[in-house]
Amino acid sequence: MSEQDNLKVSVVVPVYNAQATLRHLIDSLLAQDYPKNNLEIIMVDDGSTDNSAAIIKERAEIKYLYQKNAGPAAARNYGWQSATGEIVCFMDADCFASSDWLTQLLFGFRSKDIAAVAGTYGITGSQNVIAWCVYEEIQYRHKKMPDVIRAFGSYNVAIRMSVLKETGGFNSRYRQPSAEDYDLSYRIAQLSYKIYFAKGAFVYHFYAQSIHSYFAKQFRHGFWRMKLYRNHPFMLGKDDYANWRDVVDPLLALAILILFCLAQILVFRIEWKILLVVYTIMQVPLAVKITLRKRNLKYLNLFWLTFIRGFARGLGTLFGLLRFGVIK
């Protein structure tokens, strides 16, 4: 038995109307190759209106908690505050874990200054082009990330209980699932702790299957990033996952939209089309790189996917600026 196997571990999952994926998730957690006597599984029902509660209660091994709908950040906080583990692992209800997920995560706690260990994404059973393009872009970014990172996603992370107590956990003012995990990441890093990236720790995600759901998620991303960067302005573009295009694309797309609208109502001409050409050309390299790496032409669809994403995030950025402003 390794030193990691002696750790008491709690897994916390926020659940909101997740009946479609919940049984698969529960089965994967109960099949972990980790000592069952050291494993606690907590699911926090965030005011679901579907059959999620009944599905969770089917398994006596799962600790069920309920709260009125307050968002995933508040649900995770309720979960870890009710947990007994030395390490608290978080994942999402639309994922399921590989059998060695916990083992891979816990192996990352190699020194006392490592406060959190983050894992990566897999994809499951989808033939949808959008899902595969999203997945391959994430993997493209993850493979370039260092071993010690500055931000994690709450879909796959383990955090020391002592660090959660020290930081207060997730900021529940992030009512929707976007940026609350980065906010906690930045606060952990500011305390001089390290976040280790365990590239072998997989959870498998059910990705967006429609352009509408993808657009809505990216709008939400742009919106809540304004609150994030208002609170952490010096972390803009410095989290190891994001790149310069994550900053430039939404702003450029937003400028195109604003100039286009102005051109329709003003008598003088505004050359928004030049910006549109520049923006369009910027979408080409990533799609081509991943297409060549995978040797599959379907990944050329990344071109129009990232094209749309910039406008979705740009609109979210505009509404986020109006909601949160740019100065504390």
C-alpha cells in the first residue's frame, strides 16, 4: 500500500438536473481502484427538478446533500464543508472517471507545498464533430502545459482540505459554472502554493452536441471572465491554459460588431470589414495545426467553431463589463 492510499479522500460532485449522466458517473466513482474505507463520495443536489435526487439515493454508498439552487460554487462549498477527507476531489456531474482517477491525482501530492492536483479531459462515445473539435483543442492546450500550473478546472481537481479552509473555498458569487475554479486557483497561487498538473488523471466528459449550447457556454465564459479579471487583473492571459487569442479574439469580434452597428446608423463609412478579414484569417492556423496532427479533415471545422466562439465571448464580455465594470 502506498502513502497515498492511506489518505482519507472525499469526492464532491455538484448536481443540477443531471439524470442523463448521473448513473454513469456514480458507477465510475464506486469502481475506483482506491481503498473503499478511505473514500467518501458526496453529491450535492443544487435544487434539481428532474430525477437526480432519486438516482443518487439508489446507492447507499453515496452521501446525499440538498440545497436550494445557488450554483455549483456554493454546492461545492457545501460539499467540502461536510466532508471528512484530508484531500477533497471535485468533478462535474456530466463526467465520469477512469478507474485510476483518484490514484493518479493523489500521486501528484509529492510535497507539502503542492496544494492542488489537476487532471485532464477525455471524451466519451460521441460521433459529434463539435464535441471532437472541442476535445482536441483542449488536448492541444493541455499537452503544452507545464507540470506546475496556475489554474485548474473544477471538473477534475484534488485540493488539500487545509487549503480549502485557508482560502474559504469557491466564491459563491459566481452563480454559473464559469471562472469560479480559476478564481480559487489564483487565490491558492497567491499564497505561494503549487498546483500540479497530472496529465494521466482522466475524467471523460459529455461535450456540447449543438452549436446553440456551445454558443451559450462561450457567452457565459466571456461574461464571468469580466468578474474574474476585475478581481485578479494581473492574471489576464497568465494561467497556462489561455493564450493571447483568448484575449484578442473576443475583443476583436466585439469591435467588429460595434463598428458594424455604427456603420448602419451613421452617415460616414466605418471600415469594419477590414477587421473582419483579419479576424477570419486568425482562425485558420489552429484548425490547420490540429487537422494535420490528427490527419483528419473533420478538424477543419475548428475554423468556424472558433470564429463563432469569438463573437459569443465578445458579447459575453460586453455584458460582463456592463455588469461588473473594470475597476473594483
